[in-house]
Amino acid sequence: MSVPTAAADQSVCAPLPVLGRDVTVPLVTGGEVTYAALDYAASAPALQRVWDDVAAYAPYYGSVHRGAGYLSQLSTDLFENARRTVAEFLDCRTGDQVVFTRSTTDSLNLLAAALPDGCEVFVFETEHHASLLPWRDARVTYLDAPDSPRRAVETLEHALAGRDPHGPALVCVTGASNVTGELWPVRELAAAAHAHGARIVLDAAQLAPHHPVSVRELDVDWVAFSGHKLYAPFGSGVLAGRSDWLREAEPYLAGGGASRTVTRRADGGVDVEWHDSAARHEAGSPNVIGAYAVASACKALTEAGFDTLIAREEQLIRTVREGLADVPEVRFLSLFGDAPRVGVLSFVVEGWNSSHFAAALSAEYGIGVRDGLFCAHPLVRTLLGSDPQSQGECGAPEAAPGEKSLNAIRVSFGAGTPDEHVERFVRAVRELVRDGARWSYRTEDGRCVPDTSDRA
């Protein structure tokens, strides 16, 4: 069974077509400009290819694993084919399971619920909260932020050295930081974990949209990522990897789809036989459109070629770094110095409140970035050397020269980013630092917004 799909883009030219590329937004100073979406690390726009594939399937939508009708059968085939596509994209091993979830956060909470009794968890303080927080029922060791990839491996080896190698243990690590964009030494960390009898899960939320992820080559036990960062923003995520802990755990959600048979007992209770496949943790009607969108994005990125995508993204990174290199007020944040990274860069501007600066980029230049602590509070505070405290009023400078900033600004981009958007960003930062904002701003509901109270 098959449904119409969008034709693959045979062009090797970048950027890849994405939704919203022609959207215009008003400027507070007057007129409109094409919106520069530079917050890919939060949610990437949908690839046009993904949108077209979903639109082509939509008339054929039916219940999955639930019906004998043609559309139900077709939707079931499409859902399971999406699972196989994701397994190929991740280069999974024979016997690995691909479980569709809602997001990276959902995937890691699922894995946390499947940990064997007595499992120890080791996680760096540098992780996104999705990786840092799910392990509430385990004994967790939080590792200090390393200052180099080599130190990261040494820190993990030291932490694992004293544990019982026969007891269950799990290491959780990011592939690319959502704050600095820096690539982590995943293969070396996996080797260290396995040498000490531990398993490892890779948070690939920021890595998978930018670099190929091979479960085999990295030798990780599980990998988690989100569709909405992989150009498939339809509420789906993936947890893929070894099946044994997942098969032995209680279902993540109890309900239809996870159960193979349910029978009443004589005493009035019920007996349940759960599936031991991925369905065990996919109770309820699955997000077939989300799964199909993820599979479509996997195909689109593979066909575009990661070598081409990486080369272009590295050029965009150079445009930002070199374009702001002679602006001393701008300080980029990093753990590893001038290390390889994906298209994610965070920085502070001396004398500026970060919320104020981000608001001015949006209101005066039509550029969307992120400001704050990026759901990685311990990491950002370590990089800034700041203590937890509230942000000041957006119209006032955040920190005087020589004082510490309280939060940061993040610019992020990817396969759909035009050169002009990044070049406009560099020009805007330089102009704001040199000339200041052209508008006044105020704090509203915790956000910095243009003050229009006394303006036409």
C-alpha cells in the first residue's frame, strides 16, 4: 500500500526549502522585513518536503493497528515503515527497538521509568534539563562541567571507577550542547561507560539535525531525539536502542495498544499480557502523522547529504564568529574553546540586558533568537559565573562593564537558513552595540517588549 509523496529535491543547493521562508514581519520602526528565524535549537521550521509528504498523506489518514479498512491498513503500514526508516537513519543494530514518543524529554523519561532496580545514573551538569532531570527514582551522580573533551572522558572514568561493575548503571550525555553547540566525544564516553559495565544513552536532540548519528559507530545503547528539532514539528520523538530494559519494564503508559490480551479474573480483577515490542510503550492511538513526518525528515536529510549540510553550516558559523570577532563587547560562551560545533552559538553583550538585546533584534531587525538560560540552567550559570537571581528590568543595562551577566542570547541555524539571515544578524549586532537601540522597551509579563505607549 502506498500514498502519494512529495518528489525528492534533487538539487544539492542549500538552503533546503522550509516553511516560513517568505514570511514577513512588521518592524517597530516602520515597514516589514522577511523574518530571519535563528532559533533552530528550540524548534526548527518544517522542511517543505516534510510538509508536502504530510499533506499528501492526510486524506488517507486512518486508525493505526485498529481497523480492517483500507485506510487503517495503509496508515498502519505507513507507521511501521516510518519506524524502519528511523532505524536506518540511526544505523540501529539488529534487535534494537524504535519507540515513537512525543519528544526527547518524553523519550528520556520513558527510559528513566525502565531502569532496573538499583540502577546508578551518571550525568554531567552541562546537560539540557531533558537529560538532567528525569532520573528521580535512581541514585544520580552529577558530574562537573569539563573544560575539554578529554577532561569529559577522564571525569566520567573517575566517577565510574569506584562502582560495582556488576550492578546496572547508565550514563546520559548530549551529542551537541544546546547552549554552546560544541560536539561531545560520544564514542570515547561510550567506550569508558562500557569498560566499567555501564550503558549509555545519547541525547541527540541537537546532534541529529546537523550530523549523522550511527548507533553502531558511536556504540551507544540508546539514542533520543525530537522531531520538532529535525524539521518535523508535529509532536513526535524517538527513543531507539537496546530492547531488554524496555521489554522488561512496566509499560510507560497503561492502555490500549500496549496490551496484547486482557482477561477478567474470578476475583474480579484483571490479568494483562503486555506486548514485548515497541508497542509496549506506545499505548493509545499513536501520532502517525508525527512519526511519518520524522521519517520524511530523515529521508530528506539523508538525500541532501550531511557532508554538504555540514560544510554549509560551518560557513555560517564562520560568518558569525568572524563578523563579530572585532566587537569586544560580544563574548561567546564555550566549554571547550575553539572546538567543532553545530550551528548553535550563545553569547553575552557587555553592558546589555540579554532580554533587551534579543527584543531589539526582533522588533528592529525582524530576527528571532532566544535569550535566557535555555533549559540548561546549571551550564549557563557555570559559563557566566553567575549565581541564580532574577533578571532586571529590560530597559536597564543588565551588567555594567566588568560585572557578570545573568543570562545569555542564543543564535542557532541549520539546513534551511539563508545566508542573508545570518549576515543580517551580524550587521544588527554590530549596529546595536555601536549605536544602541532605536526604540524604548519595557517589561511585560516577564518579557522585554517595545514600549508603544507614547508612540504612534
